Amino acid sequence: MTPSPLLLFASCNQPYITPTPEILSLWSSMRSLNPAGFTWGGDAVYGDAVHGWNFTLSGPVPNRKPADYAKLIRSYDRVLREPFYPVSPAAYHFGTLDDHDLGVNNGGKWFGMAESNEAAEAFLGHFLERSNEGYYAGAGAPYERGGDPVWARGALGSDPAFPGGKGVYGVKVFEFGGGAPRIYHEATRGGEYKFPGLGEGDPGSKIAVFVVDCRTNKDAWPPGIDMSNTAGTGLDFLGEGQWAWLEEALGKSDARVNVLVNGLQVNSANRIPSGNVAEVRARAKRGEGKGREGGGVR
């Protein structure tokens, strides 16, 4: 079945909560749209578990037990067994990590499964590979397993084209020019990075979906830092390898529309103050523009 020229985005899926009629209706509606692409913006699962609560002036705060690799796999398998997932066998499933599919609340590069890249392997090599079985069967695999740079970053723990880059980041280009949508994939040939579909097809009909990993390389926030102004601290979310990739990929894109997806909060200034206030994009100045001092990719 030819998919529709639609892209869907989702996040914050809790597989251990019994789906309510409202949740099932939402998934059913998404499936009925028959999208060409489905992008996870983070927290496809909540691998870490709640073990009791702390009661504060701001309200109850859960005590969360970090996940190990086996728990992440069990969580993904639970989603894969649901009747509503994958969203469509014709859709290409794509996405990135946030803290709960990294395995720890508000986590970063200090967490074991970020350092080992196991969280990336579980998401890419297990969850997304199985999510895309229907797509591969219908379209033929666009690359050998491990040949897609996004998967390779998870498998190898480093990006061969951008040294030091690891985690779950990449870009897919969807062309909606009439007929069946076309999907272009990244490639690295002879050590040179190839932006997906560059010079092919009609740029005016292309949408590039970039996913950025704000967890695997995220620095720890020191106690006592003024979270309203992090300029000059040297703190980072992406790591040098991922920054280098993002700058080059954005600079090469010939798509009419570029969509940037990540797990950071954007419009959350009205939230009750909490421990992850530092991760609100509007208050973390290195998340503005280019995201670090000295210039900007817009």
C-alpha cells in the first residue's frame, strides 16, 4: 500500500501503562493516516522504573531506578508486541533518544549505557530494525544492516566521518513529488559525508528530518550553577562530533523544509520548577541558535 505524503512525530510513550481507550484511539488515528514516516522525538519507552516518591514543596517527585540493557530490550519488545505498532508497515520509522530510553532520568554521558553506547544499540539495532521490518519487506532494504550511518553510530560507538560523534543522530529526506514518496538516506563514501539525495529529485518537494541526540554526549550540570544563564560554562548537549555533523549536514541540505527534532523542552517556562529546569531550551543558552558561543546555525 502506497503511503500518504504525511510525516508523524511522537514521544513520551509509556509501555507499562495499560492503554486506555483514548490512547488506543490516538494510535488508531495515526495508523489510519498511513504516513510515509514516523519519527520518535525521544522516550519511545520509559526504561527506568518508579520506586516510591519524594514529597517536596513543588509536589511529589518520583524516585526512579535506572534501567539496564535487558530492561530496555524488554521495554522495546513490549511496544513491538502492541497491536497498534508499528504505526504502518509502509512507514519508515526513525528517531532519537531522550533520557528515559537512555535508561536514567535526566541522564547524560556519565551514565553507563551512554558511555558504552548500549542505549543507542538497543534503540537502533533492536527497536528500529524491528519497527521497519514491514518497510524493508515492501521497499527492499535501502542499505545493509550497519551500513546506514545512523545505525553505525550506535553499533560502532563513534561516527567514522565525524570523529568522536556517537549516539543516535542523523537525517532522512522525504520527497513528496507525486506518486509514491521517496526516502533518501545518508552515506559515507571514501571518508566523505554524502547528504541524502543531494542533487537528486526536486528540492522543492523535499522535507529533511534531522534528529539530534541530546543525551549520549550531554555534560553534567554542576551543583549551584545559575541555570538561567549557562553562557561561558563550556557545558554542552551534543558533543563535538555531533556538532560537526549537524553543521555540515544543515549546510548541505537542499530540502525545501528542514525539521530539527530533539528531546529538549521548548515552551515550558510556565512549568513548576523542577530538577530538569536546566534542560529547558529557553534557559540553557548553549541551546540557542547554534547552541554554543560564537555563532549560529539558524
